[in-house]
Amino acid sequence: MNPIYDYGDEVRVIRNVRNDGSFPGKDKGDLLIRRGQTGHVRNIGTFLQDQIIYTVHFIEEDLQVGCREEELVPASDPWTPSLFESREKVHSRLALSLRGEIVVEPGTLGEVLKVNRDDPETGVTYHILFPGHVLAVPEQALMNQQEAAALGYREPEHATAD
């Protein structure tokens, strides 16, 4: 195992980094560093003898966080920001179809499973879990919960047992 990055290298985190329970002063699951932030490698170590872990100092947040190698890219690499993040709730802006059949009505609530920003021709797309379907959806076909609420769309009520 040879590290890709060296001490002092500027890197960008490509996934949201949440507390796995090992970061003091924060609750497990709390967002530590938002995807796209840059920092500098301060230390290089291993975890379970098969993963390289970099201690990265994120200057804007003034946090030093352990990041796996696959969570980092050089800060000089092109970066496309996204409106939504994994696990975020979103609503469909339009009707979405699958093989010609509408399977998601406008305003339907879904959850972001994955963010894809690798294709410069299509822009940012998302894998969204809608009721009964996982669809690849372009960013412009989605809206956040505040926008959906302003248009009168609401989260579905959970059924209760009588």
C-alpha cells in the first residue's frame, strides 16, 4: 500500500464526511465536512492494515478529519458542485417516466442515494429513491423541500394503525 498523497498536498473531499463516532465533541452522524471542501494532508496512517487514512486539515472549518483515500481527489481536479447531497430529501419537479409510463408524479418525495457529476454533457444527475423505483434524474428535474412546500407539495402522512 503506497499513499497517493503526501504531506502538505491540497486535496478535495468528494463525499460528505460524517462523524462515525470517533470525532470528539460531535454526535455520531453529524456532518463534519461538506463534499467539495478542500484541505491539506497533515498525516498519513492506516486502518485495519488495509486502508490508507489521511488526516486532512480543512482550514475554513478549522477541523482535522481522517479521510479514506477513495474519499479524496487532488484539489486541482475539476469540480462540479451539486445542489443536493446523499440522504437528502427532494421532490420531483416534473412527471418522470420509465419506458414511456409515468412512474413519479410532480411533487413526489424521494431520497438522494448517489450524486453523479462525472459527465460534463449531462451535468449533475442523481440516483433518487422514489416509492417503488430508483431513477437517474437530472438536477433540473428536482427541487428542495422548501420549494416543494411553497408549491403546495407536502411529505406524505404516515399511516397509523387503528
